[in-house]
Amino acid sequence: MAIMHTMAEDEKANYKAQKLKEVRDYHSELIKNLGIGYTDFNMKTQFRDQYGRIVVGIFPSEFKKIKGFYFELVDFDLIPSTSDRSVYRVPPSSSFDDEYELSSKGQYLVPLEELKVISSKPVVNNTTTAEDKSIFKITQKAQESNSPIKEDAPYSDMTIRDYVAIHKGQPVSNKEWLNQLIKQLP
């Protein structure tokens, strides 16, 4: 059902404001825990670009948020796209204009696969769950035993130190699993 298609322009603006408030209110605890401004959280609609990639449009100002820019995916009628209400983070970037294609609407087309999902459930409070504690214990135990950890991270989490480690072939990263990987290379 195409709700937005049937609305007048002023109705669309009111509807969008209402839906944005609902999204921000739903994630209010997460927004608070991240220490970001209420307006540093938004909703975005995914679509396919000319190359067939699933992308979201990110404005230049959204790349400039010091702690990153956060959003939930919604469909074209501004209804949450996924049942788990995943939240995505756009890391701050000063080179976005070199990295991404600019659309005719003034947004940079960022492939969704390049963005990190930071939450797929609402945060109720600041306490650590039993699941979080067990994951921490498993990770901590693996690190203490010096066993090889089969970890990976999205490209968007790469630090300058990681970049130098990879390109120089030197184990100088703060990620021990990456250093181990580099040491294994011929």
C-alpha cells in the first residue's frame, strides 16, 4: 500500500516528521547511550543504484558528525524495513567526496554493505546482558590462551594503524588477530 503516494505535499511533510519522531523515540535509549544528539539519528530508505548495488543516500553534513551518523532503514512509506529494527552507523569521513558517487539530489551513494550494523535490538538500559557477558568471557578466554582468534571486521572499522600494518606487511595493528594474520603471510 503506497501511503506517501496518495498524500499532498504538506501532508507528506507532517507524516515524515511524525515517522521520524517515532523512529527516534523507539531508539531513544540507544541515542542516549551513544552520547549523540537526537538529530544525529535519522531514517534512510535503501534503493538500488545504476550498478545494482543496494545503497543509501548520505548528505555531506552527515559524514561530518564527530561520533558518526546513525540511522534505521525504512521503506518508501517510512515504515521500518526490518523486524529487528537494525541501526547502521556512517563513520565520520573527510574524503567522502572522493569515495562515493554524488547523486542528482546532493546525496552520496553509500553501499549498505560498507556500513556497520551497530544494533539490531533496542537498548533498554546500560546494563550488560548475560549474552554479552558470555561473549566477553569467550573472547577474553581465547585471548588469554593465545589461541588463534578467527575474527574479522568491516572495512569501515579499519584504523590508520591497521592500514599501515596491511600495506607494509608489519604486525603493528592494535588488533592482535590482524597481527597474527600478517605474520602468517609469506
